Amino acid sequence: MTTPPAPAVCAVSTALPPHYASQIELAGALKRLWSTQHYNVERFEQLLQAVQVDGRYLALPTDAYFELDTFARCNDQWIECAQALGERACRDVLAQAQLQPEQIDHIFFTTVTGIATPSIDARLVNRIGLRSDIKRTPLFGLGCVAGAAGLARVSDYLRAFPRQRSLLVSVELCSLTLQRQDLSVANVIASGLFGDGAAAVLVCGAELAATDAPRVVDSHAVLYPDTERVMGWDLVDTGFKIVLSAQVPELVRAHVRKDVDAFLQRHGLQRGDIKHWIVHSGGPKVLEALSDALELEAGALDRSWRSLREVGNLSSASVLFVLRSFLQEAQARPGDLGVVMAMGPAFCAEMVLLRW
């Protein structure tokens, strides 16, 4: 297959906040919060164990969350922490590529865990020293799918500007969305599954990319009709209340195989031609469903499982953490093909085809 010049992923960085808590410690803190309200503490512990997360990094020390009793207080903390974590990720990715901030032409920013106007990307312009004429595209509401979707949108833009460079920045502080009074199964699962983190991806236009960098051959988006209540947020007085349906693994098993096959067929490819699967760490049931649906070999999603265990589900940043891990291991060879894939609210999926 001959690939025309295409944008390339030139560097990926990740950043984690300074506070870490094991799942056992977090379970203890949540039990203290909910002990007088929860009708079945044993069931609560079972749900936390089932998500297979060993621990997570948090924006704040554990005890500080007990004071965040309004959306305004949570969001103020989000704005402060998101800037610091986003700046770390951006500075690291620029250092990897040996670039100066003024060499970036466009910044895309994605999040689903807080709100800011001016958006965080505007604040990063000042903190990092990006040019005053930089183009900015903030993306909100895509949730977990936004890591793959953002990579696709950045690449779409750079096809028109092959001599430009763009940053994709994801900051998700899921811990700051905790609903203190919500004892639903969905909120208990979310409290045990989602963590905090940031990632930055440097994508270069075709004329600026290094020859050994993976090229973004194509992307594909799928939105499943009438699935708005499968995954997302309800905005309530205390902030973002999780919507998380047990249907998610069923939707993956029912649809993903045919959608991936249709995407690959556009390039004369089959699933067996894909050597590397870089998949969002959505949770155990989602990863199992995806592996079954795509008939993947044992170990194909090991990086996604490892990321889930070590840091939890980081929403839009998760798939970028997996991408960073893959690139660090330098296992791809010239001619290899890979698929970056994530799923998110509505229910939807995004896929990005890479070629080394």
C-alpha cells in the first residue's frame, strides 16, 4: 500500500499529579464519606475491586476532597490544577522534540472534567510562551473518545498545512467530579475507576515530520443512534453527575468489529494486517469486549491493561498514555500498521490508522 505524505505523530508526553493513593486507601476514604448512607458496604468494596485498578494519581491530597462541597469549589481547583498539569505535559513534549514554544502553530485542547472561559489552552499560551497568533481549538464533551478524536482532528487540520506543527493537549481531573451524595452503582464504579492525568501530543505536517515518525494515514468516526444515555454527564447543582450504562460492553461486542473492518477495507486491509492496537483503557469489561469482538491475540492489549491498573481510566488522556507507552518501547518497524482507538459518550467510537 502506497501512503501519500501525511501528518505524523512526532512526540507524546504524559503528566501525573503529585498525589497518589492506592485503591485500598481510596476505598477507605470513600467508606468514611459514605459509611452512614451506603446500604451495603460489602457490595461497595466488591465494585471497587472489580475495576482492577491498583491506585490512582489525584489532583489534591485525599483529605482535601472532603471540603469540596460545591461545584464552584471543585471547578476552581480544576482550573488551577489543569493549568499546572497541562503546562508540564506541553513543556515535556517540546523538550522531547527539541522545539521552542514559538514553533507551534495550533493548539487543540480537550477535557470533559471542568469548565473554563478563557479555556485552559488560552491560559497555556501565556504560561508556556506560545505565539500570540497561535490558533486555538478547545474541545469539550467528547469524553473518553477525545484522545483518538483529537488526534484525528489535529491530523485533518495539518493535511491542509503541511508545514505547520500542532499540539494536542488533554487534561482530565476526574477526581474533582466526585459526587458526594450520589450512591448509585454508576457513581461507585466511577469513583473506583477514573483517575487524573494529562497528555500532550506533537503532530507535525507532512513536510516537517521525521521519516521514522508514524504517519496518520486516515481516521474514522462512528456515532451510534439513540445512545445519549449510555455514557456522559448530567449537570446537577453539585457539578458533573456520571451517566454510565451497563450497555457499554454489549454495544462494543455488537458493533465494533464491523466498524473496524469497514474502516480498514477502505485501505484494502484486514484486522490481521494490524500489528499494533493502541486502545483506551476503558475498564475491564470494555477491554474484554473489545478483545473478543476484534478477535485479538493474547497480549494485544497488555499496555491498555497495564495503564488501567497503574493509573485508572483517565478519560481522554488514557489512549494517549497507552500511545506514549508504546512509542517508548520502540517496537514498531518500518511498514508496520497500528490502530489508535477510543470510545466515549453518546455512544461513539473513533479510530486512527498509523503507518510506520
